[in-house]
Amino acid sequence: MLSQVSSFRARKDAEIAAMRIRELPPAHAHHLMVEAIRANVLPASRLPKVMESWEEPKHEEFVPRTAWSLFNAFTEVQKGSPARANGRKSQAQFSLP
């Protein structure tokens, strides 16, 4: 079981590293936001908050326009959702254009 946790952690670290260097133009970010609504990952009512978090990040490390910044915009908005819903929704995968 410990090796599974270690393997999971290594995969997540690699995914985060890839997101941190993947530049994401605003048009692509907006496309992914719309796709999140279509996939029922994000309620349409929360789109303005995700856009706000993307356009005006609360933390300096999310100012660069990267996939990591967009991921964190979604995360910031999802903080107010019930934990069970967050777990299912966070498993959704989107292909970056």
C-alpha cells in the first residue's frame, strides 16, 4: 500500500510540474472553462468566480498564465463546495489545446 501511495504522489508531482511550465493563452483557458461546464465539472453559476480567480489570482505564484494557474483558479472556487462533490469533480480530465 505504501508503494501505491508513493507511486500516486510521484504521478501527481509530475502532473503539477508539467502544468507549471505549460503556457496557457487566455483563449485556451476560457475554452477549458466552458468545457468544464459542459462536462458538469463546474456549475455555470461559478464561471464568473473561476474567471475572476484566473484573471486576478490571489497568490503571486499563479500570475503566470499556465495550466497550473488555471487549475488553481478552479481549486480556489471549489473550496466552498462539499468535499464529496470536489473529489469526484477533481478526477475529470481535460485535454489542453
